[in-house]
Amino acid sequence: MKQISSNNIKTELLSGLTVALALVPEAVAFAFIAGVEPLVGLYAAFLVGLITAAFGGRPGMISGATGALAVVMVSLVAQHGVQYLFATVILMGVLQFLAGIFRLGKFIRMVPYPVMLGFVNGLAIVIFLAQLGQFKVTDASGQLVWMDQSSLMMMLAVVAVTMAVIYMLPKLTTKFPAPLAGIAVASAVVIGFGLDTRTVGDLASIQGSLPSFMIPSVPLNIETLVIIFPYALILAAIGLIESLLTLTLIDEMTETRGRNSRECMAQGAANVVTGFFGGMGGCAMIGQSMINIKSGGRGRLAGVAAALFLLSFILFASSWIEMIPVAALVGVMFVVVISTFEWASLRIMNKIPLSDAFVIILVSAVTVFTDLAIAVIVGVIVSALVFAWESARSIYVEVKVSNKKRKVYVLHGQLFFASISRFKELFDPKNDPADVEIDFRYSRVWDHSALEAIDSLAERYSKHGTNLHLKHLSTDCRDLLYKAGHLVETDEDGDPHYRVVVDYRDHPPKPTEG
């Protein structure tokens, strides 16, 4: 209630109405992709949207049935039927709720910025390509073909009118959501002049009743679990990744901060409920979220209103909503595509590191040709490998003292699995003097591979009878070194506390250790 009273209620409600209108064709289209009835997609948009808007971790974010999930569901529905889909959605929700309980949402922080740019650009392209399907019709052979020239030009004209209103209205007033005005004007033009163009009703009837509680009609045994668990795991991962990345994007746009774990739990609860009420499940929708934010919907009221408006369309206003030209909604989505795509990423391609540019393009391409989860995972892996490679190349030694009796190496850089080969090449046990000191003051020992490399180096020096001194290694490093532990020397300046391969939950660091 505090959030509702602190927002402009009129703006929130109008924004919710705009989002609800944009949800209708998307939910219907994604239901067709998944191979289920349109109402299955509409119920998911209503239930998931309502619960996440009311209890989620990101006010202003819109959730519903999405294409990223639909493309995974289609094979399950084709092989086992829609009842198995409902059971899978319930299990998907349970997995997402557990991810929230165990605070796994925080790992979204590991997604690098180039991956975020690739995600946004790729999703913008996916939204654009999805709208192109509205310009096609089914021919006599059942194949999708482009509309005839007159119908295509008519539809493009309505799209242009919608986009023109959306871009021009904010210059006159900001008190009315521009996308809603665009839909209203385009609908008035089409209905007033009796133009022959495709409407929402041509896609499917959205008339229905309240969703009713039902237990999926599937056998409750291990065989069913074997069938649905792989799908549920993939859907849960895709849903959480898309939701948390959308949350991060809205955080940046609004300069606020959402709550990842709460969003995971809300998404999970929403999908569990949806599965029991005959919905196909869902997650955050970047397109509709952008429409909401651009229309001024920043609180929970807009999302709740969008879900309730959608339900009212199904129950009471289906005949009116079915009169809305599809071209008007396509125009709104085209504006979303233009505003979502990070055009600045194209201008900086020649200014950023080549590896970052490659990651942006790679993630965008994988998002378009496969799915979001794979794209983000690939992007994170490639970014991590690039970082490891660059860090491995930056390790070097500075020779402080070098004479016939004594030599002092000062190591600089990160010592971990990728840099140990370079580390071993920096020293010359065969030709070094009888007394050698290696100072780790400006280095950092990260993992067990690094410890093994130090042990191996100590053994090489030992074979040549060299007296080796290891300075500024932590006590936990010394305890974990098998062969070189006795060579570690404490220093009056103090040694670092690396806590290599030590679990912080079992051995929490002291406040002075950082």
C-alpha cells in the first residue's frame, strides 16, 4: 500500500492497460509455439504476471508466457501431452523457489557487462523476428507465406501510424502512456475507416472463464519424474536467467535495486500455482517490461493491473479486444525493439577490447539461434577464459638481487591454474646460485594448482642443492604445501591471509584480515 500511495495511480493503471493489450498476442503466439490452446498461454500470463508483480523482487517488471520457454515445451507437449507440461511447470516452480531459498540469484553478478549487452541486443532481435510472423498467412498447402502486397502495405501503414503516435505524443504531453495512445489511434483509424487488416480475433478467440484448480493427470511415479525433470531443470534455468537479467537491466534504467532471491521465490511460487491452474508457466518478459517502464509504470500496481486487465479481457471484453488490429501491437513492439537494442554497443565496437566485442556478437547470435540460457552460459565461459588467459600472461618476476651467492625474485601477478606454466618458466634452478629467495608480496596464490606449482619448483631447486626461501606466503599456504611448507618464512611486516581452498563458512576471516 505504501508503494501504491507513493505512485501516480492513474499512470500505473494506464501503463498496466497498455501492457495487458501487448500481452494478448504474445501469450497466444507462444501458446501456439508450445502446441497448446491459447487460453493456456493467457492463463499463464495472468497468473505469473499477478503473483510476481505482487510479491516479486522487482517492482515494474512484467512476467508472463515467453517464447524462450515455449520452444523448450513444444517437444514435451508433442511427445507426452499437455498434462505432462502442467506437471513440469509445477516442478519448474519448485526448483526456482529452492534457488531463491538458497540465494542462488546472487550468481547473476558473475555475468560480465559484454554478456549483458549481447543479451539485450540478441533479445531485441528475437522480439523483432517474432513480429515478422504477423506479416505471414497460411496458404492452401498449410505453409506460412508473406501476405499479398496490398494487405502487407495496409498493415505496414497501421504500424507506421502507431509508431508515429508513440514518438510524437511525449512531445505534447507525458500524462498519457504513448503506447496506449498509439494502439487507440491505430484501432480508431482501422475501425472508423473499415480497413481490412488482421485483428487479434483473427489469431484466436481469447474468450474464456476463470482458471480452475486441477491436479495434472499424470502417474505419480519415478517414470514420470524421469520424463519431466530434465525439462523442468532447463525451464527453471532459462526462466531465472531471463528474469534476473531483465531485473538487472531495469535496475540500471531506473537507478534502483531489485532483490534477486525474492524474485526467484516469486517466480517459483507463480509457476507452481500456474501449473495447478492449467497455465504453461512463464518468466520475466523484457519487451513488456520495457513498455511498462517507458509508460511510467514503476511500482507493483502496474503489474497487478496488467494481470487483472488481462483477466477482464478473457472474461468480459474479448469481443472488443479481438477488434484491435494486430499491426497496432506490432508497432508497439517495434518501438520496444528500437529502445531495447543497445545502439551504443555498435559505436564502441572499435574502441573496446577485441575479446569483449567478440563476446557481445557471440551472445547476440547464440540468443537468436538457440536460447537465452545457452547464450549467457557461453558468454560467461568465454569471458572467464579470456580473463584467465590475460591474467596468466601478466605474471612476471623482478630480480632484486643477483650475484654468484644470492638471488632474490619478486613475483608479480596472479598465480592460478592458467598461469603455472608461465610461472615455472620464470625461474632457472639449474643456473641459479646456492641461495635463492622468492618474494610473493605482490602476488596472490589462488588455487591448488598454484600450490602444486610452488611444490614442484621447490623440488627442482632441492635437486640442485639450492637453499630456497619463500617469503610472504600465508600460513594456510604453508600448511597445504607438501614439499615446500618448511621453506616458507614469516616476515616482520606480516604475511597475507589467502585462505587457499579453505571454506569461509568453516573458517571465517578475522575483521582485520579483509
